[in-house]
Amino acid sequence: MSLSRRTFVAGALALSGAPLARAAEPLRSLAARQGIEFGCAISSRHLGEADLMELVSRECAGIVPEGEGKWASLRPSQDIFNFAPLDAIAGLARGRGLALRGHTLLWQHSLPDWLARILSDTPERAEEVLIHHVDRVVRRYGGFIRCWDVVNEVLGDGGLRPGPWVDALGLEAVTIAFAASRAASPNTRLILNETAIESAAGPHAQRRHALLKLMETLLSRGVPMDGLGIQAHLRCSEPIDQGELRRFLSDVGGLGLDILITELDVNDAEVSGDPERRDRVVADHASRFLDVVLDELAVKSVYCWGLSDRHSWLHHHPAGWRADGARTRPLPFDAGLVAKPLAGALARAFAGARWRP
């Protein structure tokens, strides 16, 4: 669908009386009509919030755990795996008929203290513990987790991001994690997940270039990578360069890879005004991103990092702290689970997207 056609659809929705902040049907249904999967991240800490879980079940086709699939949660000690929190989320997904995406098998953060000693030993020992972890975790959930964020945030501003895994194994950490994941579950989709590539800012442009080179290198080596995850932690203060983003998405699709939007939220920490104005700015900024992203047929899913402003990582991170002390409002539904303009932006973007097989 061309941008002019997308504009026509959005105008038709407005003229028909469709509310700005709410679609007449769940976001999951609007997305699915175009062959797109809509979902969100949840935490096992919030499973007891019945109203929130009902909203997730209504609006989402899939969920992803915020932290329960990371090493710090799964590996309290070298010899013990703690699957209980991740099992709880898997149980919710099974009980409510939701897809479950895995997150994440290799990341430089959220690591248990005991791992540092092993990673400072020898490359062979680091490889051994990585393969064991990936095999045990991926094999446990088999085909139920049909997509894993295998490697997360491996790039820095000047190439590979320094961190425990890269320091121990270099680029081989990435190839080992993907190979072990494929061996453990041959039909699971394996994703390279990356951050800070969406805006017109110079560092984002540099990372887009480095990311394309990295993916080309990995594919040339036969690494079993099926797609790219674009986190999309957007900031209203960072303009979206639609032309450059469009070219980047086309280049990724040209590599034969699927594209997943994995952690969408919109940070309004630097937007002034009352909540109503801030919500409009957030929705407008998201629309500039979504209009381009959903025009690329390689994009198969859109997941938000949370669904309601009741819970967001930005409330606990300096990146999301506002000078006026108010909480950021980065997600489609407010803390009372009422749809916001961002939900309307998502609805219009899904309605205007081309169907993908």
C-alpha cells in the first residue's frame, strides 16, 4: 500500500467516526487481517492483575517475557536452573491461546554473578557453558516458543559492543548461540535483536550500517539466522528519517530475513504539556515510524514493551525520568487500561498496511 493509500485509509477511519484512541476491534485482529502478529511484553510479577491480563488477552496475539528468559532469572547458580517464572508466563500463554516469543539467550546484561569467573577462564569453557545453557533452555520449550531473540544488543557505536560474552568469545559468541539454538529446536525462528537504529541521529545511522554488515557476515558463514528484531524504543526528541529507515528495511528484506518490531514504546520524557498533548505527540511520532515499517512486507510482527502505562521500564530508568516528575506515558493504554492515541495510531497503521502472506 502506498503512503497516499495509507493516508486515505486513515482519513476514512476519521470520517467514519472511529475514535482516535480506540479501534472498534482488538489490535490483534486488525493486525492479523494484514498477516501481522501484534503482542506485548509481560512480567510474571503482574500475572495476578486480572484486569491487565484480560486486556493482554483481548488485544494481543502473543507475549514475550520481560526478564524471565534472561540468565539472571534462569540461572541462580551454576548448577541450578530456575524455570518457575518463565513457566508461569508459558502457562498463561497456553491457557489463553497466545503465542510465546523467547527473550533472550545471549546478552551482555542481566547475568548472574557466578558467570563472570567462567567467562574469564578460557574460550573453551565459555563456549561449553553457553552451549549447555542454550540447549537446556530452548529444548525445554521445544516448538511452543516458536521464536527466540537469540542474541540481544551485540552492537555498540564502533562495532561489537564490549561485554562479558564478546570479551570472552568475540563474534564466535553470536555464531555459537545461533548454532546451539538451531540444534536444540530445528523449527524455531531465530532472531538477532538490536536497539537504537530507528532515528535520524548519527549513531543510529552508524549502527544501521554496521548491522547490515554484521548480518551479511553471519549469513555468509551459514549462521542459522531467520530474522532481525528492531526494538523500537523510540524517543519523541529523536526524529524519524523515513527515507533512510525505508532503505534500511528494504536492505534487510533483501537478505531474505524477516523483520520483527520487538519492543515498541515511545518515550515522552522531553515532551512538555499536559497528558493529552503528550499523548498526541507520542501517537504522531509512532505513526511516522509505523507508516514506514508496515509498508515493508518483510515486517511480520509488532510487539510493544508492555501494553499499559501502569508498568514500564521507563518508570525505573533515567532515560524515562521527566523534569516535572510526572511519569512517562509510552504505551497504548494508560494506567487505568483506557486506550490512548497511541492505540489509535497502531490501529490506523494496521488498517493501512499491505497484506503479507
